[in-house]
Amino acid sequence: MNGKKFGICAYMLLMLSFGSLSGAYAMNNDNRFNVAPNRMNLKHYKAKLLGAQDGAKILKGKAEKLEKRYREILKECKAKKHELGEDTKLSAQAMSRTRFACGEIGPLVAATVTKPSVVVEVGNQILSGVTTPTFTALIHDQQQEYGRLHQGGQEFKQTRLLYLKMLKNIINIAQLQASYNIFDSEVKRTRRRVNAIEKILIPKNQATIRYIEDEIDEAEREDKYRIKKMKAKKQAEIDEMQAETERWRQENPLNEDSANLHSSSSEESLF
């Protein structure tokens, strides 16, 4: 009974050790590419490693330029938003003065305006290699006569100019915000690519190169050992043959010519 328990425990330990070894082998395989260890693949993966290192360097430079432009857009957007706050306050104050002087002007303006005063034209531009949208405000100045405004006409014109300025600022902020979002996603994508190359691709190529070099060195050592053993075996055969020839000479001193012929043939067989 005790022997049976000991056998089961030994079997379990053997299976656990085999599982740990197979897990380590699988983990090592995950850290490198599964390739045949030959010199052609060694040359190929060395070229891939150099390409990955150059690519990481180029992407780092691109990421730095994108981050610089990204910070400039963010700074400009913050300044425009601060300016928009001031414009909004001034426009609201001007609207209050206009309503005080002219009364409710909304229905009058809606009845006299036939087409939009501001049209936004959408286009594209390339900043640091990234395509971003452009919003251009096209202002159609409409000369309308509001006869019922009386003395409030000057206040109305001033309010209109302030609101047009605020609208231009809103359009500029929309363009900057769109560019900011695009640059933000582009910077993150470039950083992910750099991290993938530096943390995954380059170490995997390096591990593959080490694996191929180790296997080639091991194969060369095996070849040297095999050639050494073959030479030793051949030398032992030659020594044995020479010893036999020497014994034959001693036993047959009169047949020296045939012995010389026999020894020369044995020397030719040595490579």
C-alpha cells in the first residue's frame, strides 16, 4: 500500500514538472518568432531588427512634432475661449442697451432678413502631416433700413458687429477644437505604435536572433565534436594498421617491399 502511494506521488511530481517545463517552453516561444534556426533567417531578422529600430526613431520624431503642434493648438484654443467669454459679455450688454432703446427687435429682423448673413465654408488643411478641417466664415453684409428703430439704430449696428465678431470666434474655436481632437487621437495612435515597436517587436526580434545564434553555435559545436571523434577513430584505425604492419615486418623481414606498399596505401586513406 505504501509502495502504491509512493508511486502515485512520484507520478504526480513527474507530471507537474513536465507541465512546468512545457509552460516555460511555450512562454519562450511566445517571446520569439517560430522560425528555423539557419543563417538565412538570422540575416533576415537582423534586417528586421534594424528596420524596427529605425521605424521607432522616426515615429518618435513624428510624435514629438505632433505633441508640439498639439500643445500650440491647445494654447490657442484656450486663448480663443477666454476671448469668447469677453465677447459674450460685451454682446449681452450691447443687446440689453439695444432692447432698452428699441424695444423687442427680434420680429422686425426676422421679417426683413431674406438670406443668411454668415455662411461657413468647410475645407481641409495639412498640419504636420495630419489632415484637419478648416472653417471659414463668409459674411454677406446686408444693408437693411429699419425705419422703426429711430434713435436706437446706432446701438443696433454696434450690437450686430459684436455678435458677428463673437460668431467668427465661435467658428475659429470649432476649427481649433476639431484639430485638437484629431491631433489628440493621432498622438495617442503614434505613441501606441512606438510602444508596440519598442516593447513587443524589437524584443521579439532580439529574442529570435539570440535563439538562432544559440542554435547555430550548438550545431557548430556538435559538428566539431563529431569531426574530432571521426578523426580520432580514423587515427586509431591507422595506428592499429601500422602496428599490424610493424608486426608483420618483424615476422617476415624478407618481404619489406610488400610491407612498404601496404603502409603507403594505409597513409593514402588518411584524409
